[in-house]
Amino acid sequence: MVVVARVCGQPGCACHRGGKKHPAMYLTGKEQGRTVALYVPRKMEAEARVWAEHYKQLKQLLRKISDVQRQILRLREE
């Protein structure tokens, strides 16, 4: 997940004249070896933050499982 500042689509907005840009959230990930970004609508940002946190937790659990599997394999080699 990444938050960037961008110029909006309304020509009269101050962001077009050097004013403060608007924050926009994107979910990022890899597809076929390339990084892709998917825009998250403002009303879904809180939910997307929860998804990103759950994803981090899942990755940690998978690392722990892999570590245990390696330990089991090492014990069986002995």
C-alpha cells in the first residue's frame, strides 16, 4: 500500500496552481514480475488498511510455518 500526492481532475482547484496536492491511496503488488498499483477509493481506504495489515500477518505466519518445516527436515536428516 502506498499513499501519494496528486493533482485532481478539477481544473479550478488550487492543486493545479501549485497548491497542496490531494492524497491518493494505491494497493501495490506483483503481477507477472511487474509491480502494479490499484487505486483505492477514499471511502474504502480504512478497509484497505485492514486488508494490508492482514496480509502482513499472513506473510509472517507463512514464514514461521516454513521455518518449522525446515527444522523438521533438518532433524530427519540426522
